[in-house]
Amino acid sequence: IIHILEPSVGMGNFIPFIVNKYNYADELIIDLVDIDDKSLSILKLLIEKMNISTTIKFNFINDDFLLHSFEKTYDLVI
């Protein structure tokens, strides 16, 4: 399992690169954080349109990543 944090995801410009680079992982969990809930809503729609493996899980967090209390550690922070 690889855990990745994208702390200021916006429209998710890096997501296709992350997915392609780590597609070998048995399980990939990406926490997508943004302070703007509208950006996250649009991002959810964009991700639905992408052809992404079911082994990749996305967690959407609507918060300021500088103030958010993360309860886990990450293998990679973008």
C-alpha cells in the first residue's frame, strides 16, 4: 500500500502523473486536500471520467492542509 498526500490539489493536474507512476502498487491511497469545496466537486467529476484502476482510492478532504490534523503518515507528499 502506498499512501500519497496532495495537499493543494485544485483541479488535480498531477493526478494522471501520480496514477501512471504508481500503477504497479497493489493498493494506492491518495488523500486530496483543498480548501475550496467547489474545486473538489469538479475534481470528483473529472476523476470519474478518467480510466483509473479500482485499486486506487481517493479521499477528498475539504480543509486547509496547514491547519488539518492528519492522523496518518504518508509515503509521498506532492
